[in-house]
Amino acid sequence: MRISEFIERSNTAGSSEGVFALLEDICAGFGIDQIAYGALTNHVIYNSQSHQAPAVVLNYPPDWVDHYFTNGYQHMDPVVTLTPGLRRPYLWDRMDEIVALTDEQKTFFAEARGAGLKDGMSIPLHGPFGNVAVLSLASRESNRAIENIFGELNAVAAQFHTVYTDHVLGIRQVPPSLRLTERERECLLWSARGKSSWDTGMIIGISEHTENFHLKNAMAKLEAGSRVVAVVKAIRAGLISP
């Protein structure tokens, strides 16, 4: 499944369960079969009766999930404690480049790998009012190629987070009356195509500072906390077509 198809199909999914099923489908195409979505703030608003905080929905091995919560790992899991301060996706086995892991945390990751969560990564998802969620991905089989598709997985995660939250919380969609200027659409379009602010400025003939100005205006109109979320919402609303 292509990312554009995932966006289109998830936009019209009839339930949060359907959105998660589509996430499983597209991730399978990347060789990823272990998925956990968690709310690191305001877990209660997701009304997730099936799992303890921060878990909202996941397909991790049940034995590992039981072991995780029985041992209170959520209180020392670096993915839980560190993600609120990060904005970029990261690999679990490189977390010691970000923070010094304790022996207990190193043992925790070793246990996770033994339980079938290999080559794991996590994607921070920041929303309005300081809300933070995280999407963690891993594979039962070794999948080192995962680090080469961070951009694609980041876009998928942002779309999933937005649509899943729409279903659970009833957050309104982008209103049909919303209008972007031509420059705002251009900046979002080239961002969707993977271009940096400097690249986009060179392409459309404006300075990097001006590009950032238009992009921030577009993000504000779309009520998006990051350019990735802004791009996803703009695509969903038919405002740009990458």
C-alpha cells in the first residue's frame, strides 16, 4: 500500500479499529509487524479500557505486554520517559547516543528483543496544548532497513495519529472553507516532497526565512503542531496533491 492510498483509505475508515488495521497493513509492507500506539499525556481521554497507560492500541505479543506492566516497566521505559522531549524518530538500539541508559534499561531492551520486538523504533507525536503520543514499531524478524524509511514512517505515523484521534475524540476535520495562499500551498507541497526550507526557497525563488514564514502560517491555519502533520492534513483536505 502506498502512503497516498493509506491516507485516502484511513480518511474514510469507519472506526478507530479500522484505522489501526490499515496501519498494520501499510507497516507490513515495510516489514514491520509489531506496533504500539501510546498516549504519554491525557491517556484517560482515549478511554482505553483494554490497556494500562500509556498504551492505547497495540498488537505486541500478549505475554510481553503482561510482563511489561506486571514489572512496572512503563515507569522506567526510555520510550515513555524520553519521547516528550524529542521530535524526531529514533532507533531503540541507538538511544544510548541520546541519553545514558541504566543497566536496568539495557536489560529491558534486551528482554524486549527476546520477546520478538527486534530493530525497534519510536516516533514522537506532538499535538496541541502539549499533548504527546508515541508510535513504536518493531519486527519479529530482523529488519535493519527500517532506519532508511524514517521519512515515510513519520508521515504514516502523523496520519494515523490524526485520524485515530479524530475517531476517538471527535476532533473536527479541516473545514471546507479553509483557504491557503498560493505560497502556503507551494511550501507545503515541496515539504511533502521531502524538500527542506532552504531547498523550497531556492525552488520557488524566496528566502528560507520567507519560506518558514509561509509554512508557519499554513501550520497555524491547519492547527498542526509540525510541518509533517500540516502536510498530512493538507493532503487529507485536498489542498495539495504531492
